[in-house]
Amino acid sequence: MKTGTPTLPPLQAPKLLDQLRERIRYMNYSRRTELAYVHWTRHFIRFHKMRHPREMGKPEVEGFLMYLVAQRDLSVSSHKQALSALLFLYTKVLGIDLPWLNDIGRPKQNRRLPVVMSKDEVSRVLTLLPDGHKLFGQLLYGTGMRINEALQLRVKDVDFENQSIIVRCGKGKRDRIVMLPSSLILAMRKQLGAARIYWTADRAEGRSGVEMPNALDRKYPRASESWSWFWVFPQATHSVDPRSGVVRRHHAYDQTFQRAFKRAAFGAGVTREATPHTLRHAFATHILQAGYDIRTVQDLLGQADVATTMIYTHVFKVGGGAVRSPIDAILQA
């Protein structure tokens, strides 16, 4: 096997999983990716009776992935995540190339139509969200942002003058601009006023600043304490940064909103499996129904491939009476 990744610095941690964490953090991968990659690597090692990955190769990797599909009945996306974790482990941590990787079978990705709520359903759900979550839900539906993109918004990313929001480092590490709905401007200003109270209290107490992306805190040491970098949706309490151990204010937790959304969807009588991400699906479908072109929707969603965006056209071309069933001509004549 060929070895070596000369552009990466030598690892300092003595244990494998700590080396994995060290490399992930060096390459600025997200906290979620770190947790997922560590999980799959640990699972892989335990599956093979605690053997070191250096002692294993194609048969062991293929056997593990086949087990996930055949016995664990994992989804295609989870299978791909596990494969990505092992690929990262071998190439970026162990410095081992995998020429046999292309020979490993991969489950076929079946296209699934997204769950899309009607405008009336969206309205009922948003109405039932409690005050602490209502604006956040309205923003997800009004802009098409992913939940983590909205949670990670900074004060400087909201442009009231141009009625726009800059989404930083979205999926694929790409920035994009979405609209700031005019109906939400007043509520957003109030939200920033509430956030500033937390920021002022943190400064008065000498608290550490917020987490900074891409090690910017080393380049601009005081930026993390500035108002412009503060969260638009801060958490009410402080917490320990799992990577640095620093006690600071994090942005609001996604699980908190997810629970509130689930209760609102149940109360609104939505019988399908609706999640906060369903608001993004509704945004895309409803603006396509309004006549906006597919490329505009693709840009707003931040999707690299227009084929991904095209799936929303399949939802409204049939649903909602776009195509009339022949039974209607008989029964409604």
C-alpha cells in the first residue's frame, strides 16, 4: 500500500481516536462530522474485535460495510457517512492510500420525494410555535435555510438595509445570500435587541467570547468578544466548549427547536413525518409554484447540482391539482 500525506503535519496525540479528532479539527471539519467519524471508526474497530485499522484492509472494510447494510439495515446516507469516515481515517490519519476502494460495492441511492407541507399547514404550525421559537421557524420557512445555518447566524450577517442575510459556510463550505423577508424585519430587530442583552452581560462578567470559525480567534483575538460576531440566536445559558473546554455562550440548540416544532406539527394536525427541514422543502416548493425559475431556487437553497433542486418540481406538478385526474371529469361533471 502506498503511504504518506506530506502536506499534513505529524500527529501529536498518542491514541488513534484522539489522532482522528486532532486531524478533523486541523482540517476545520464541523463538530457534527467529528462526532460521526469517531462513532464509525470506534464501531469499525469493535466490529473486528479491537484490531488496529493498520492491520486491516479491503476485506475488513467491505465486511463492515456489508454488515451495516445487510444486518443493521442502515440507510444509504448512513452507509456513505460510514464509508467517508473510514476513508478519512485511512488517508488523513494513517496516511494509507486505498487503491481498492472503488471495488467496494455501494448501495444504490433511491430518489425519495420530500415531505412538503401546504401553505395552510405551514401557517398552522408556525402559529402554534411558542414565542421563543416562532421567529426562528418563520425564518426557516421564509428563507429556505437549513436549521444549522440559521442557528449559526452572526449579527454581522444580517443586512437590514439591503434586506438580505449572508449564509456563511453552508453545505459544501459555500457562502450564499438569501432574502430577509420584509415581514420579519421588525421581529429580527427585536431579536437582536434581546441578543444584545446577553452580549452586554457577557462583556460585563468578563466571559470568553463566542466560538470563531476557521481559527479566526488566533488571527483576530478580540473579534470573538465583539457585537458583530455575536449569535443572532444565542443560548440563554453558558456551556463548556467540547473542543477547547472554555465556558462560553453557544448559539441556541437545534434539539430545543426540533422538540418545539414536533409539538406544533402534532397540534396542527400534520400527519406526515414533518421536521424543521420540512420548512425548507416547503419554501422551495412554494416559490417554484409562485413562478420563480429553478436556477433562482437552486441559488437560494445553496445546492451545487440543479438536479437536486429539480425534485421539488415533481411535488407540485401533480399535487395541488396541477395535473387533473380523469376521474374528476366523470365524478364532477
